[in-house]
Amino acid sequence: MRTPTGLRAAVVAALLGLAMTVVGPAGSVRADGRASAQTVGDLTGFAADGPVYHLHAGRAEARISFVTPRTFRLELAPDGTFSDPTGKDIVLPQGAPPATRWRDAGDAYELSTSQVTLKAFKAPLRFELRRADGSLVWSETKGLSWDDKTTTQTLARGAGEQFYGAGMQNGRGNTSHRDHTTEVGVDYHWDDGGHPNSVPFYLSSAGYGVFRNTYAPNTYAFQDPVTTSAQERRFDAYYFAGPSAKDVIGQYTALTGKPFLPPLYGLEIGDSDCYLHNANRGERHTLDALKVADGYTKNDLPNGWMLVNDGYGCGYEHLAETSQGLGERKMKLGLWTEDGIAKLADQVKAGQRIAKLDVAWVGDGYKFALDGCKDAYRGIEDNSDARGFTWAPESWSGAQRCGVQWSGDQSGSWDYIRWQIPTYAGATMSGLAYTTGDVDGIFGGSPRTYVRDLQWKSFLPAMMTMDGWAASDKQPYRQGEPYTSINRKYLKLKESLLPYVYSYAAEATRTGVGPVRPLALEYPGDPKAGTDAAKYEFLSGQDFLVAPVYRDSDTRDGIYLPKGTWVDYWSGRTYQGPATVNGYSAPLDTLPLFVKAGAAVPMWPGIRSYQDRTAHAPLAWDVYPQGRSSFTLYEDDGVTRAHRRGGSATQQVRVAAPRSGGGDVRIDVGALRGEFHGKQTTRPYRFTVHTGDAPRAVELAGRPLKQLPSARAFRAADEGWRYDPADRAGVVQIKTAARTTGRAFALTLKGASAVGGRTPGAPAVVATPGGQEVTKGAPTPVRTAVTAGVRDAQDVSVALSAPRGWTTSAPVHHRRIAAGATANETLTLTAPRDAVSADPVPVTATVRYRAAGAWRTAVHRFEVRAVPPAPAGDTWASDLEWLSAANGYGPAERDRSNGESGAADGRPLTLAGQTYAKGIGAHADSDLEFFTGGRCTSVTADVGIDDEIADYGEVAFSVEADGKVLWTSPKLTGKSAPVAVDVPLGGARHVRLKVTDTDGKKSGDHGDWAGARFHCAR
């Protein structure tokens, strides 16, 4: 064994002899004109220069530089001349290189640190990486290769090896890339399958990661073998060896930059629009943004910041006044940098704190994008005491240290929700800690897709809603009730969870691992975590599992829960993983959300803005006791850069509880250690402890706390506790008077239990079938099923509750439901005659009972839909109520052709010179839903483009029944003859009449359902 100390150019070419430089015919050309691929040949020379090693293979030269004991750089110059187009743009200055050593092992040179050994085989030159214990990390199946445009590495693939990373990959990324080819590079394709904000880094479950130090596009084919290529005639990659994916991400971000720490307002929802001379909204002025801001405050909705010039050609005026007005409303000013950042200093001095970069910033080779991110970030910091905060699409490695990566302009839809779910958690695997997309897109969308999209994006650190591009603005209060209230519920939950998310944001600046995580990151040993079984869910931190609803449905199937106990956030029901939950009831206001048992979640209760916090505001802890667990809260001033100079504090909470069943629960609250401006020296505490059974007593710092008899008494008291069996399967609520934050204290719940209660499995479960329909004005049966747990349920009462105006039947009672048995019940529910059919209504089934010696409550929320009485006899379609109605321009018209944007402004229905007194005038794309209740045998009509259009437009008509397409017309134009429709319905309950644009123009697509009539039984 020889060390390289003092050794310069230990050349051994003479010992190795001369060898061919490449394998394959030199200078050959392929049929497409490109040079044939060449593979590096036998080693012809070796030299050691400190921690840098040079290996020659004829003209080609490889260079290995060790950065840390587990990180090294491998470069190959086919012509022997090295270059570095990225310079100092991406890779940050590193510390002193590690001690290295090398030896000639006969068939290979071994280059080693204390942690890894890189073997360079001699004939031909090929590399292999092993750990200090000799275990294999990766191995090339052949040497590095190149042609005139690309360089490629070829690696053996392990039998169960999985791959992640490559930046933001729309529609994928949180599941393994194994057997897939992943492109890395700008393509301006921002929908499913695109790859904005690419990162030339991937990691393997075999315990390594690779970063290609380049601006060139990359292609990673994770087949067998794995081939990774960059479109440049140089090879330059950094390798990281680690025991876990988190460790590898940490090494990668140590090299390229840890994620920045956003200000607290950056973790609140933002609003974006053009307010100066907006062509889509008419004449406006920048100060009109304050009227929109007032809409947030009037509707009690959080909003942290506003971009006031977000539109091409949109400028601004009265910037300082706008900033001041937003500040009075607890919001910050942001600007879009469409025209560059030359004015940034003055804008920041006027109040700008957010800079969104245009896609034009991408420029050639990503350098412009990265420079823009860094310059805008630095411009905010150079001209204020605030932290830099930018948003950008199409960024590159290194952008995680200066901004949020945003997935670009998309259109709101159910499919948009679906493919975005895996996108952002997957980006975390590339060190991108803050990734997001606009709520419900900037085009299209609907009230229901907006609500569903906002629900789950509230669990992303960064989120924004963008206006001015869709048919109507997209603030969360625009669609009225019930949507505004649902949006408020989730945005306020996001606010209350700020201390939890902010603590994970601070962790990201230390570790490189962002708050939003795929299951495979936290559960790498779970064989399903990296598969499609977990594709449409993610973790927010370690404690929340979010499974968004991405179809127009009130149920969610296929929710995969990994190992451990999981608690339904809304009902308190516990699940034991690994398990897949199907049929989860998810009314429009319910996001499927689970908490890991053992969690201790810090919260700021009752706030609309982080600025609502005062010196005396309480800190709340939501505790799910099981075994031993802890959480470390991070705090600083939330806005300035003082934390970089040590201005921050942490407080650890440790929980000790039984692994299962009854026993004491102890919560140790540590001292708040550290100093920063605005630090609370005293504060009251709130605790919500999910035990499932009442404790005998609660002690605070060794003294008993008073048990309070009611919720009202609890609210009025400064200190005390109460147990509420009806709250999420049984919760202990505790409050303390203000306590010094500099001193630790303990809270003990005597004779309590872990989550699930003293007798695990004792709670009963209530369920209902999804999709139940209630006839307006008539009592309608509603089915429920109550299943007892491992103990008998006694003195059972089952009741329904519904919104005001709806009527429920009296509760049903059972003396006893045997353990494990199910009682099926039918209660009745009556919808008011004027109920809106388009809006499903949440209903709650509540079961009160005794089991395992205690009174308990089980709650199940589900959704019903009001429907009109089914038609009797032949009925004109225009005389029926439409359960839902979408139309391409203005409303669909009854007994008129499609008019303008108002109601009843069409003309007589006319096809081929014939005028129809009855029918429907629509405009593609149009979708009208009818309730037929199984009573109708067929639908008839004449269809075509109305005569008023003359000779243009192109559409197709279709009839759907209960989700199945029964009939579709050929393409029809303004010149086409009308088509007669006579479609059997087969007893369908729901029928949709659709008109679809077929040429992409949506001009003149006035489709008539002339004389449309349902033929039904009397």
C-alpha cells in the first residue's frame, strides 16, 4: 500500500504497455451522420496528485477528485482536454479534501478514502465503487462511451434496485423510475409527462447518488443495464455513497446548496394577477389589488402575499402605496420579473419581497435561469432586511438555494390534480424542498376541482392561486358557498400548522430534505412504498399522510398506509399498517388525511396570518401518544436574516406512552433554547391528546390540574383539562396558564392510554355506501352499517344530522351489537324541494354507545345528492332540471339556440330550415346531466349545428348513461344534414347529453339538441 503524499505524476505507462484507446472502429460514421459510439479502452497511464488521480487511455483521460470521504468527482475528456461549462455556478466551494490512498491491485487501481474505494480496472478502463467493508455500491458493465454529441455511463442494475430523482417530473417521481426512461432538460411541456425544473441528479436504493455537473440535457434509462447520457462530449459527474436516500440527498445539497429558508409569509398562500390595464379583466390599476386583498380579509381567508403585475405586458404604478396597503392587510408585495431585474433595487425599497421569474429567464443552457434566481434573491436581500424569495419554472440544479420551483401554466381539471400529486413529493428526492403548482391551474377549472386541489396543496409548503387567465377569477372566495367555507377550513389549517412546517423547513436547510416526501423516502424497506400502490399520496413531514381525491367522487380507494398505527385526522379511527384502505368516505369538504401514531404536532391555533401571533399567544401541541417519540420545534423571527447569525431557538417535546392499551402518558416540554428578536419569554400551552379513554387525573409539573365539567367551562378557564368522548374517538384537552419558556415542565396523564384506548379495537365503526341520492321533498332511505369492535357495543344510538333545511328521521336504537357483528340500519333523509342538485351535501352519521366500560362516539361523514323526482311519461329535455351543466360559451339555452354570455339570449332553434319549439341550444364543449331514475327507456332528438352558424363549426354529439357512452355521432359541420337520435337508455339513472369540439377551434360550435325528449314509464 502506498500513499500519494509527496508523489507527483507516478506514471506507470511503461509497465502497462500500449493499448488501443477505444473499442470499435475509429472514425466510423453511422447512417444518420453521427459518429459511432466509442468506448474507452485499456489504461495506458496513471498518476496521483494528492486527492486527484489521472488515468490515461490513449488520448482519453479520466480524472478523479475526492471531495469528502463519501463524495468524489469523475471526469472524462475523450480528447484529453478538460472543460467545465458550469464553472462556479452550481457546485459550491467545498472544504479541504479528505485523506486518500491508492494501491495497484494488479487488475485495477484502488483509490480509497476511509469510507469508499473506487476501483479503476485496467483492461479496459472501467470503474466500480465499494464501501469500506467491501460491499458493492455500483459497477460499470462497460467503460464510459461517447460519440460526437453525447457521453454515456453504463451501470449494472441490481435485482431489486430502485431509482428516484431527476428533478420535477410531472406525473411521476415519488415512485421508482425503474424500467423507465427519464428525460432531464427544458421542454416547455408543463402537463403530465413534462419535466420542468429538471435536475441532473438521481439516487439509487443501492445507496448512492449521481450528479452530472452540466447544463446539457440528460437521458437516464433505468433499464438493465442502466445507461445515463448527457448531450455533450465530456463526462463530469459527482458520486455520493450513503446508507440512506436522505443521506445521499444531504451530500448532494452540501455540494450544490442547501434549500433556502423561506420567510413565514412564503409558507402562506399567495395571490397573483395583473392589475394594470388587464386585457382579460378590463381597465384596472395597481391599487385595485387592495380590493382583492379586502376580499380575503372580509371572507376571513389567509393570504400572505400578492403578485400585482402577473401578466404579459403588465406594468405597475403606485408601488409604495400598494405595498403599504397590502401591509395594512398583513400581506407582502410581489412582482413578476418579465422585463428583467434592472429595477429590482428600487422595487424592493418600495416594498417588493417576492420575485417571480418568467420562463424567458431559462435562456441558453440554464445558466441564465440560475443567474436570474440568484440575482433576484440577492437583490431582495441587498436592499432590505428580508430573506430572498423567488418563484421560477424551468430551473436547474442549485436553484433550491434561492427559490420555489413552480410547475408552470396548466389548466384545472381532475386529471390535473391526479398527475400533480406524485410530482412535488418526487422532486424532494432531488433536493427541491419547495415545489408547487397553481391552485386549479390558471385556465379551466371548476368550483369542485378548485376545492379539491386547494385541500391537498395546503399541505405543500408553498402555494399560489393565479387569476386573470380563466373565465373567472380564482381567489378562494369567488365561487361562494359551500366552497368558500371549505377553502377557509383548509387555509386556516395550513396557518395553524405553520410551526410544524416551518420546523421542517429549517430542517431542510440543514439536511437538504424537504418537508413533502414520498413514502419511499421514509419507508425504504416497504416493497409497496415506491410502487403505484403509493403513487397518489405523500407525506407532509413524517407525521401526516395525505391522499388527495383526484376524481369527481365522494369516496377514495387505494389509500396505502405503511407500517405503523395511523389515525384518521377527522374521525380518530385507527388503522394498522401496512394496509390499503378502500371506500374511504370523502365528502367535498374532507381531504383523506392520516396522522402517524406517536406524532407530537406543534400548532398556532386560531390564526389567519402569522402576524396574528402576539407575545402572549398560545402554543398548541396535537399529541397522538404511542411509545416514545419527540418533536423539535424551530422558531426565529420568521422574516429577517438574523437566523443566519444564530438568531433562533428550539424546543423539544418528548412523549412517553404505552405501545398499546392503558397506562400513563407523560409529555415533557423542554426549555426554549436560543435567542431571537420577538422570542416569547412566557406563553400559555394547549394540548390535545388522542387517548381514546379518559385519564384518572392530569398533573402539571407534579401538581394536579382541575378537571372541568364542560366545553364552556374549559373555554373560560385559564388552566385545566377535560375529556371529550365525542371528539375524534376520545380526546383529552388540556390548557395551562402562561409559563416561562426558559424552564422545562412535564405533563402527566394518569391512567390514560395510547391512541386507540385502553382496549385496542374496542371502538365501533359506522359506514355508509357512497353516492346515495335523496329525492327532493320526499323521505328517502339512507343506509348505514354499524360494526362493533372487539367488545360488545351496548345501548347503541344511531342518528343522522344534515344541513339546515334538510329533515332526518328519529335515531335508531339497539340494546346490543355483539362484538364483531354488524347492524344494518335504514334511516330517512328529506331534501328541501329547492335544494340545488349540483351541490352534494355532507351528512353525518353519529353512533353513541358503551363498550369496554366507557361511553364512546363514532362519527362517519358522507355525501348525498339531492335529485328531482324521476320523469314520468314522455318529457322534453328542456323541461327537466339539469343536475349539472357545463357549456363552452355562456349558459346552455332551453328552447333557444346558444346565445351570448347571458341567459335566455339565444334565437329560435333551427336545423336545415326547420324551426323547433322545444330543445336545447349548446356550445361545445357542453355536458348536461339529467336524472332519469331508471324510468326512461330512450331519448330522441335531431342534432346538428344551428343554421345561424351557416357553414362553419365542427362538433360531435354523444349520449352517456351511468358513465357509459351509448352513442356518438359522426363529426358534424355547419353544412352537415341533421342527424336523428334514438338511443335506448336501458333503465339508466343518470344521462348526459354532450357536445364536443372536434377541430380544436371552438368557433361556431353551436350544437342543437332539437326536439330532445325522454321517453319514460308513467
